[in-house]
Amino acid sequence: MKEKIFSHCSMLAFSVFVSGSFTFGSLIANEISPELLTFYRFLLATIILGVILYFNKSIYSHHLKNIWRYFVLGAIYAIYFVFMFVALKYTTTVSTAAIFTLLPLFAALLERLFLKKSSPALIWAALILSGMGALWIIFEGSINGLFQFRFEEGEAIFLVGTICYASYAIIQPKLFKGENIYVTTLGVLAAGSIILAISLILQQSSFIVDKMTFEVFWVIFYLAIFASIGSITCLNYASPRLSAPIVSAYTLLVPFWVILNDFVFFKIAPNMNMTVGAMLIAFGLLTLIYRS
């Protein structure tokens, strides 16, 4: 029972950490490319966590066995981010956000397909309700805005990335059973850094940041500590203890936290559409927590 409570708390923290990457990442959006930003947040997180674990003597030779496992999970993260960046060249953030609300449903379908696990009707209803709340926020309560959504090349690219990301909560428990979650997190971050570095090299992109201001540095630091180490650790802890749809459902809280962050840090007051959407998400998640 305690493990389930801690798992839900860890996924709640996960959603908060991820929301910060949108809020603070927007501050330096014009200072550094998204691909390079993601590479540096992963690399810095790898160095910081690696040094801590090394001096705590938490890393042993057996952790290097089956090292391919880290690259599988690291690739999921890297593929998602790369596909997101590519998709945004062809479509809008609203369209990608709308597709991202399907993440819990994809997780439930993948769990059904590969693990032969079926979710009760109430779980599906709660997932759909939370998804509707997220869509309500994204399209600002406009039915016309929802009907104007078009599924084209950019949306197809991001759909593949989202399905890949949904597989994390299913694959992680299969690859790691009882290992130190911090070592697992380090392995995923290191593998993701390598994959992203290869991607940048293949794109012939520069590894030099044109404007390394103090603002760029502290945002990268936040992303490395909280949005990378914190979020992946939370995900690694909760994935073996909660079903994939419930783990994925917590991503629907991200728009709510972004709204709250905007109010706290930038004094942008939420409107009624945002409030209604947040209430739908909260009700759906509470139902999921109760049923779990």
C-alpha cells in the first residue's frame, strides 16, 4: 500500500518537474536550439548524477551488464524529443499537444496488446475524461478550434514519437527488476546523451551555444536536475508499481501545472476554460488513483 502511495506521489512530482521544462524552457527558446538544449540537459544530468553515485560507491561492475537496456530506454526518450522537434517544423504546438493527450490511451492499448492486460471500463472512462480536460485547456474550450485540427505530416511524425514514449512504462519493468533506480536513471541519461550527440553529428549541428547567458545556464541546470534526473527517477520508480495507463495519465496534469506556473512566476491569471479543463483532469486522475 505504501509503495502505491509513493508511486502516485512520484508521478505527481514527475508532472510538476516536466511542467517546469515548458515554463522555464520558453525563457530561452530563442537562445538555443531545442535539440542542443535537450543534449546539454541530459549530459549535465549524467555528469551530476554520475559524480554523486561514484562518490557514494553506488556503481558496481554488474551494473554494466546488459548495457543495451539503458540504450533502449534512452532511445525512447531521445526518439520522442527528436520526433517532437522535427514535427514542430511542420505543425503547431497546439496540434502536438492535442496528440500528446492520447498518450494514456496508447499506453493502455500497448499494455493490452503486449502484456495481455485489460483495463476496467471505469479506467477507460477516467482516461477519456482526463484527456477531454487536457483538450479543453489546449483548445481553450473552443469546439471550432477542435474541428479545425488537421492530421498531416507533422502530426503523423509526432504520433509515432508519442506511441514510442507510451511504451516506456511497459518496457521499463521488463528490463529492470529491483535494480537501484538512481543507477538505472544514470544509465538512461547517459545513453540518451550519446544518442542525441549522434543525432546532432548526423545533422551536422554545432555543439556550441551562441549565447551562454546566465539565464540559459540556470534553465539548463533546472532541466538537468529536476526535468531530467527527477522526472526519470520518478518514472523508473512508478513504472513497475502502477499500470502503464495510470503512469501515462499523470502527463495530462502538465497543462494544469504550466497554467499554475504562469500565474506564480509571470502573474498570468487562468481563465474559466483553463479552470474547467483542470477540474476534468483532476476528477479523472482521482478516479484512476481510487481504482488503482
